Amino acid sequence: MAQASASSSPSAPATHAGQGPVRWRPGQWLLLSVLAGNMLIDALEVSVVLVTLPTIGHAFHLSTWATQWVMGGFALGFGAALIPGARLTTALGRRPVYLTALLAFTAASLAGGLATDPVVLTVTRVVKGVCAALTAPTGLAIITTTFREGPERSRAISVYSFFGAIGFTAGLLLSGLLTPAGWRWVFLFPAPVALLLLLLGVRYIPRDGRRVPSPAVPLRRLLRNGRLMRSALGAAVLNGTFLGLLFIVTFRLQTVRGWTPWGTALAFLPACVPLAVSALRSGPLVRRFGTPRLIALGAAAACAGDVLALRTAALDAPYPTGLLPVTALVGAGFVFAFVALNTQAGGSVPAEQRGTAIALYQTAVQFGAVLMLGSVSALLAAGHPGRAVGADALAAAYRPPLLLVAAVAAAGLLIALGGLVAAGSRRRPPR
């Protein structure tokens, strides 16, 4: 898996061995603007509906289980389309697939913002997830074939990765800002941006050259790879418990404690800003401590945050002593484990198998979110927290989904510790 050069600045000249400084041409800047801009809107779609979910549920008179599909639908489409999308791109070419997906994303944004039926709204979210599965990996592939190997390509990947890293935070803040003006703006605002990127993409995305299809990698071979499977399960747990916890807290803060969407978004910043700040500088940390240690440390921090959420009386404590340490711990979990999990997944297979392996890994990440969101929302719906009377009854209604999140996080910690033990066994010389 390509590693971004976190320390280089996009505006600085690149220097290749044996050559003078190389500066990007205007066309390269515009191409990277298209790819990075699209990566940003793909990434923010993960979180952009989170703090507006209670408003949407109220507008359509939906249960929490039905409401979560507005968020989970994107992850479902993303996860379901990753592996077949890679094959489609190989068969049809990167440029036509990328541009078609951008067009479909624009149309789905408009349809979602104008939807008067919750089923239509959810379907548009699934469609946007499929589009993201087609454009996010394809954008990276276009960079690797358009920018020259060395500092020039590393810098381009760094910019691309940075826009992906800040997407979750940007989505939260935009959702908090736009929801008071009307929840439909949360779905409408990406449409003109995607349309502009499409128009620029028609001009600047290069046409495909002759493609040599990679040999098919049997999935059963990858499923027998212990390091890859531990990475996939660990990432699925990390992502699923993270989004599951934020989903629970969103409904708790807004429907019980009366918080605004903007206030909720700000409260979540400690859970996501640290990753956005540190993601591009995690390479040295991984090289120094190794992936198994960082994954175990990250799983432990996330698990501690989830257990702490369970012990704070359904997060009714004051923010500095209740939600703040919870979000700080789960954010620290991502800082330690996220890049390490990605690195371990990519490094667990030979280069010729890496594309399929990463698609399988990312599929697990998305389906971890789908399963956890569906599960915690079903438990919330079964508890009928909106009908409960009294603080004790309200706390009891939120305890089962919080228990589930903590239990799954503990399972993730066990998986990470198993990987740490396995890594130690590999390093131990035979007697």
C-alpha cells in the first residue's frame, strides 16, 4: 500500500534523483484538486448525517432503527461495491467509471435533498456509498499512474490522504451548521461541489492507457491469511464501535438532554480531530513501535472509552467529566490503531495480491459500521427511550446498546492482543 510523505509540503518543489527541482504543472494541480476534492466529499459523507439523524427521524416519524439506515446505507453501499467495483474499473477503465460515479453522486445528492419518502432518502445514501467505493480507490490509482514515482507522487498522495483524513471532522461540523437551516441542506450541499468536480474531471482526468488485468486472487487464500484477517476484524470493530457509540450519544444528547446539532458536533471533536491532525504523521510511529503494539494500544484506549461511557450513567455527567474523557479515549484509539491497521493489512500479502486484500479489508471496515449501527439502533428502539419516565428509566433504556458497544470493543482488544502474541512468536528464534 502506498505511503504518503507526511512531511513534505504540496507547494514545495520536488527533487528527483539526478534531476533538478520539479514543479507541478497547472493541469496536475487541477487534476489533484478534482481527486482530492472528491475524496473529501466521499469522506465527509460518512459523518455528515450523524448529528442530524434525530431531526430526520422526527421529520419522518421513524424509529431509531429505521433512522440509522440513513447513515448505515452509505456504509452498506460502500462495502458492497468495493470488490466488484475494482473489477468493473479494470474492465471499463478508470476514467469512465470515475466520471460516471461522480455524475451518479451528484444526482443522488439532489434526490436525497428533495426526498419526501424515507425509503427514497435511504436508497440515495446507498447509491452514494457505491459511488464512493468507485471513486476513492480509483482516485488513488489515477495518482499513482499520473504523477512520477518519488517525491512528486508522494506529495500528491499526501494531499489526497489529508483530504480524506479531515473528511469526518468536516462532515460533523457541516452537519451541525446546516441542520438548523433545514436537514435537506445536509444532502443538497454536495451536489454543486460534485458537479463542479465532474466538469473539471471531464477536462483533466487522463484517458486510460492499455490495461493489463491483474490475475484474480482467490478470496479463500486471503481469508486464510491470519494477519490480514486480524487487521480486518480489528478495523471493523474499531470503526463499528466508534460510530455505534457516537450514534447512541447523538440521540442521548439531543432527544433527552436537549442539545443542538451544532453543540453535539462540537462535543464530538475530541473523538475525530486527533486523527485528522496525526494521520499523515503516523508513519514514523508505526516504524518505531510496529503495527501489533500500536493496534493493541489503540484497541485498549477505545475499549476504555466505551467502558467509561457505560459507567457515566448514560453520559449524563457534566461534559468535562463525562463525555470529554470518553471521546478523548476513543479518539486516541484511532490515532494509535488506524494507520497501523491499514499498514498491517497492506503488508500482510504480496504486492500482486494487495489490491484485492485492501478491498476485502475496507469491506470489513464498512460492514463493521453497518452491523453495529443496526444493532445499537435496534436495542434503542426496543427500549423506547422517548417513552420512558424518570432518569433511572431513561438510563436503563440506553444501557443495553452501551453494553453491546463495550462488549464488542473488548472482543476487539482480545483480537489485538492475539495479534501481539502472534507477532512475538514470529520474532522468537527457534530453540
